[in-house]
Amino acid sequence: MSLSSCMPHRRWAVAALLILALVSWLGVTHDVALSTLDDALATAFKSFALAKALNAAISVMQSVTADAMVFQVQFGQALDPANDLVERFSWIMFASTASLAMQKVLIQMASHAVIKALFSLSCLLLAVSLVWRRGVWREWARRAFLLMAFLRFAVLIAALASTWMGDALIGDQREGLYTALDQDRAVFQDVAETQAGIREEDDGVWQQLKDKWESAVGHPVRDLLTRLDSMTENVVALSAVFIVQTILFPLGFLYLSWRLLGTLTAPLAGRYPVARGA
């Protein structure tokens, strides 16, 4: 490839680098990313609060022994697995919330004036290396640009992409699971609040509790346990949704960003011929 044929490509590359140096100082993408993460954090906090409410209601219900005419069920035993699962769900929601909060902190750090200045400087150095055609230090300029571009934009892009993709692909599923679990929480909390005033020797209050269960779930034992099984499936599904959206998606987009930056900037090290004597 001749030197003259490379000139237009070099001009475009230099122009793109200068534009990037200026764009990095704009706060539009930063504001959009923070607003998107705030919405995601609100959703995660809401689910975390739901997990703690479920845990509290089930913990109260564990002290109940229900007489269902034909057989007796010790709810302390029946509710133990569900309570343990909800406890783990609350930890997953805490991890998801922490992941989103960490992304927000990293975006704020990436928008600091020092990072912006270093990124702009790396753009200028790489542009100068392309114009001056000094192949000896062009590769070092490319690597500096690659590192600073990753620090400046990778977390921002990963946060936006993972949140938008999560909302598009699994947003409806997430909302449906949350609604179902909130309905379970309402039933369990209603039962737990009634149970809180029970005394074992007070048959009238015990009958009141059984009537409350029957009005809420039909059969006072079987249907409540069926609801527990359904809640277990929804907890597992919602845990998977948040793990994918708040942990796997951001890590995946960070990796893709690094690989894409390396692929896009690799030709800058060797595409353009170096002048003789350089």
C-alpha cells in the first residue's frame, strides 16, 4: 500500500481521535448512564425489600402448628427450606444492589476531570504518532489510548448496554415474578399478623387463624404449602434474572468492550507505513 493511498485513512483516524478527545468532556452520556443506573437501583432495592418482608413473614409463621382435621403439619419444619431460600435470595439482591452501586461509583470516577484529561491526552498522542509516522512509539501511544478509552467509557457502555438489554429481554419476566412474589408476601404477612396474637390455649383465636387462612388460600394447609412451592420457583427465577442483568451482563460487556477496542486500534500500529529513516 502506497503512502499516498494511506493519507485519507490517516486523516480520518486523526479526525476521529480529535473528536473523541472533545466528546469525552461532554456530560450527556454520563447523565444518561447515572439516570439508568438509578432506575435499576430502585428496582433492585424494591426487590431487596420484598425479600426481607418475605423472610420476616415466614419467620413468624414458623412458630405455628396447624391442625388440618386429618393430619398435623409442623410449619416450623415445612417453612425451614423456604425461609433459607428467601434468606439466600436477600443476599443475592444485596449483591445485585452492590453491583449496581459499584457501577455508579465507577462511572462517576471515569467522569472525573483527571480521567478526561488523560484520555484526551492519549487521543492527541496517538493522533500525533499517526501524523508524524514514528512507528517506534506509535504502539505505545496506541496502548495508552486503549487503556484510557477503556477507563473512560467501558464501564459506562457496559452499564447502559446491560441495563437496556436486561429491560428489553427479561424486563417483563422480572416484573411478573416480582408481582407474584409480592402477592405471596401479602398472603404470608396477613397470616403472620393474625398468628402474632394467637395463644395455644385460646381455641377461639386459633379458629380465627384457620378462618383467615381459608379466606386467603382456601384449604388452610394444602393451599398454603402449594403457594410456598410456587414462591420457591419464583424466588429462584427472580434470583437468576438479577444475577444475569446486574452481574453477568456487565462483566460480559466489559470483556467485549476491551476486545473491541483492541480490534479497532490494532491496525493503527501497522497499517500506515512508516517514513524512511523514522
